[in-house]
Amino acid sequence: MTRRAEARGVRPWSGVVAADDRLDEERLWVVWGLAAPPEIAAVPDDYPEGGPPTDVAIAIASTEDPEFAAADEDHRWVMLVEGDEDDVDAWVQEHPIARRYAPYVG
């Protein structure tokens, strides 16, 4: 039988995280999605303006989205996008080719 690690003076995590008050700050985000089939391929204007992904960005997207992780590399995309969360969230909500986004911590 295994038991949780214990340390004196350490309070157990309750699963609650402090709210992030930096919603209007410009920072780097990982935005990802699954590519459309070739017969209805997205045009370049459909993708957000951003830079190419790093291995960390791909790992973040894969961890956050199991369906993305399972997709063939030819049928998914990842980009690093700089902006505030409201703008990134609005872009993801308006574009069906985007699945999700997460803060970049690399």
C-alpha cells in the first residue's frame, strides 16, 4: 500500500488555485487546433498571427487536450500567440479551427 508524501508544516493542497489577475496583460499563449481535411483546408488568414511552436508548446497542448495529442502531426497545428487573454479567448471562440489555448510557461 502506498501513502501520500508527508512533510511537517506543509498544508495539503485543496484543489483551489488563486485567480489570475493578469487577464489584460500581454503575454505568450499556446493556441492549438486540428487541421481541416484537405478538401476543406483552412486558408492562411484563418490562423492566428503568431510564431512557430516550441517543444514545450506542443507538450502543453498535448497535455491539455488528449484528442489533440492523439491526432497525426499532419492534422494538427500549434502556434505561440502574444496578447491578452480576452483577445486570445475571443479569437479561439470565433474560429472553429481552434480547439483551445493555455498560457505558455517555457
